[in-house]
Amino acid sequence: LRLNYNHLRGTIPAALAKLPKLQTLFLHQNHLAGGLSHVFVDPEPHTLVHVDVSNNQLTGTLPPALFNSTAMQSFAAASNCFSGSIPPEICIATHLVALSIDGLATASHCRDNIQAIPGLQSFLLKNQFVGGIPACIFNLPHLQSLHVSGNELSGTLEATLVVSPSLVN
């Protein structure tokens, strides 16, 4: 289902993730708002292989149930207004080939979530994505592309970190 590059508004209907044979859900480059928690609900596994919700106005956290499928190969949610942290359940998605979660809380179109700092021409994010990157992400066996820049993540990359040889980007 490819509904990307439109002017769609509203929330993502929960029924989309429940379609029994749906494998591709591309909703990027719209004006969709709300969260994903009502779409990806535990314990209902989904059949989605490719999901792209980038460049919308989505808020809330990344729901752990989103990653409860071993069929998921690509997930992109860059440039939205998410908050919270990367759920450790992401490590369940062992067939993940591409993960793009750049700027989860920094989208320029979410200006109501950004406040000006008096006296400076800068901004302070009200919503922040916090925490670190679960170490297991680096060792997902099929992961080739990992994009997590622009999230204000913190933590330590351990010297003993195991990195999958499939990771190239």
C-alpha cells in the first residue's frame, strides 16, 4: 500500500496494520499526526515487511509491538516528532535490512514542539528522544543500513561491541 507523497491528514488508521496480507505500508511525505501505538498493538503480530512513515507529524513513542515481527525488513520514521527511546524489542526484528530513524524528534514541521531560547537564534527541543542505541541493533544479522543521526542519543559504544558483517551503511 503506497500512499506516500500526498497531502493526507489525520491519524493512521489502525486497520492498515491488521490487513492479513499487507507487506508494504508507505505513508511518508504526508501530514499525518498522532502516534503509532494504536496501529501496532501487542500481542498482534503483523505481516508488514516494509514500513515508511517518515516526514509526517507523528508523535508519541515508537511502540515495542512495531518490531514484534521477524518479517520486518525495513522501517523508516525519520523527521517526525517522536519522543521516548528506541525500544529494546527492536532486536526481535532479526530480518531487518534497513533502519532509518534519523531526527525522530527534530522535524522542522513540528515547530509547536520547539521553543526559542531568549536572546539566541537557536531552538530548544521540547520533545526529546533519549537514551542510547540498544547494542543488539549493531548485530542484527541482515542489517545493512542503519541511520540514527540527529536524535540526541547518549551512552557508550563498548569496545567489545559485536557488529554484523552485513552492516555497510
